Amino acid sequence: MSTSSRKALVFVVTFVSYGLYHASRKSLSGVKSSIKADWLSNTSGHEPLFANEADAKHFLGSLDAIFMAAYAAALFFWGWLGDRLNPKYVVAAGMIGSAVTLTLFGTIPKWLNFYHAPYYVITYIAFGLVQACGWPSEIAIMANWFGKGNRGFVMGVWAACQPVGNIFGSIFTAMVLPLGYEYTFLLNSVLIAVGAIVVVTAIDSSPNEEHEAGVEANSNEPHHNFHGEPISLFKAILLPGVLAYCICNACLKLVNYAFFFWLPLYLTDAYHWEESQADQLSIWYDFGGIIGSVLGGYITDKMGKRSPLIVAMLICSIGSLYFYAHVGPYMFWNALVMTTVGVTVSGPYNLIVGSISIDLGSQPALAGNTQAMSTVSGLLDGTGSAGSAIGQLFIPIIQDDLGWKAVFYVFMLLNGFAILAILKRCIIDMKSLRKLRSGEESPLLNDGEGGEHED
């Protein structure tokens, strides 16, 4: 198979595999109303798990927070380990683990009439731990195969695997939900398990993996297509630009994942639309994320810098969030404004964890060390997940005390903090662009924080 064909296969398989990771996460958010009703019911031969709806909703928020906390903690570990093991096996192990834990969480309790809060907590923690296998190692594989040329566009398209996975997760949920919410968990488990087999058998982690395997079979010494030594998390966070984007992502991922976790339930609670309708409508947020990710990657490649566009999108997100909070129960306008929110929230998030992640992990400060990619991407996404975990605890509390509009105002404030975190980087890049237009600077993309600048 030619190199171009192998690259295309890697792109497709990693895109689909991480899309399946996201689709499996969508299982709970798409059936919150159904599972909440089941927990409050005593018609299935079991005592209600909770005394009232508020307790059930708070527990759902706690599960989201627990998942994100476990996911965040594990990202640091899997990112570190992904630079030391073959990343495709890490990806596949996470997919198999996700299939097992998702079935244990959502399907087995319903089948066995076994409803216990500690059991849900333990299985969802396990789900969060294995889900973290995916992103850092997928990023490392993509970085091995795709160089700097058109990186923003390539990774912008590829990072759309997240909203695409969300869309298909919502569609799968809406299709299967009439059979019972437990089957939505089962379907996603089967799909991600099949995906793991494809990852292991269909792709190589790097262009020279097949050659290296042959060399190792005839040698006592291992050979790798990597340069340099893996770095520690402490060294990674001290790299230029990493801390600023970690803080930015901690705020932005909270908002992005709040829509991921709560949007269908919000549409059901606020407008009394059927859960299947809410699941289908929520995909417009993800369509917006795809548009923002692809266009954002393309435009930043042409600009030569990424932070100015990310800041501009985040500024626009504050306005779109305000309009969405006031759009009212009109499906067409709700979908339209929701798409705009997706462009301006999910779009820049995908750019940060995709293109910026690789930029940061391959910057000149690393002196060609290719064994830092998974660590840096795990750190960036891990801090984002830690911020998101904290946020998911407070969303149901704010909603209960102040209403849904207050939740959106908090999102606006958080995106303001995200802007402040990278504002210095944006100002530096804007000055650099002005110098570039006047011919004073080389037209190199250094928004990956690889330029000679202070941070």
C-alpha cells in the first residue's frame, strides 16, 4: 500500500475510532430523562433510587463530574504512558474497556433490576478512566503521520470526529430509545468494541512501524521511529504557551461539555419536548462544531497564527450564548442559534485540543523530541477535563436555584476567562502578523508557541 493510501487509512480509522469514543459518552446524556424516570419509579419491582426529581438530577450531575474527574486524572497518566507504548494499542485497550464498563453501567442494572448508587458511581468512574486512553494516543498517531503542511486544516477536519461522534451518538440513541434506554448503552458498547478490532488490525502507529517490527524480530534491540526521550508532566507544563492554553481549555471545555452532558435534558425540561426530539435537535450544536473546527483550521493555516481567530470566536460565543438563553421554544430558531453556539464554542475547543495540541507538542523548544506529543496533549485535555469536572457539579445547583438562564450567563463569564488566558498570546501574534505584512518577519506558523517569545 502506498504511503498516501496508508495516511488516508490512518485518518479515517482514527477519525471513526475517536468518534466512537464520543458516541459512547453520549449514551447517558441522551437518556437522562428516561433513566431519571426509571430511578424514581417503583413499577419495575424495585424501590425508587431517589426520593424526588431534584435528588435524581443532582446525582446525574455528580455522575458527569465523576466521569470528568476520572477522565482528567487518567488523561495525565495515559498521555504519559502513550509516549512510552505503541499508541494504537492504548487506543484499542480504551475502546474495549469502554465497551465493558458502559454495558455494566447502563444495561446490566436494568436487566438485573439492580439499582444502587455506589454501583453507578464505581462503574462510571471506571468508564471515565478507560475513555481517557483515546485522545492523547490518537493525537500522537496523527502527529506521526501528518506533518506541518496544512496542519490546521487537516487537524480541524480530523478534530471534527468529536462532534461527528456526538451526532451519531444522538442518532443512535434516538433510534434505539423506544426499545428501552438500556439498549442505547448496549449498542454503543458493541460498536466501540468492533472499532477496537479495526484499530489494531488496520493501521500502523507510525509510517515505519512495519519496517521496525521486522527489524525487532531480527535483533536483540528495540527500534522505534521516535526521536528524543519522553518528558515529565512538570516539564511539559513549563513549555512555552502550554499553561496559558491549559487555563483557557479548563474554562472552554467546561462550557463545551456542559452542552454535551445537559443539552437534551435542558430542551426537555425547559420546553417540554419529547426526549427523542431533544436528542435529534441537539445535533445542531455538533454541526456547528464541525463548521467551526474545519473553517477555523483552514483560516488559521492561511493566517499563519491561531490565537487571534480563537479569541475572535470566543468573543462571538458570548453573544451567541446570550441569544440562545433567550431564544424561546421555537425549534427552528433554537436550532439556528444552537448551531452558532456550536461554531463559536465547540469550534475553538476542537482547534485547541487538535491543532494547538500538536503545535505545542512539536514546538522548537522540544528540539525535535517527538516523544512529548502524547504527554502534552494529555496535559492540555486533562486540565480542560478537570475544569469541566468541577463545573458539572455546579450546573444542576445553579439551575435549581437560579434557573437555566443563569447557567448560560455563567457560560458567558467562563468564556470571558478563556479569552483572558490567551489574550497575551493573541496580542503577540497580532503584532507578529502586522510585522509579517510589512515584511519584517518570516511567515512561519508559530502559534504553536514555538516562536521566540515570552509567556
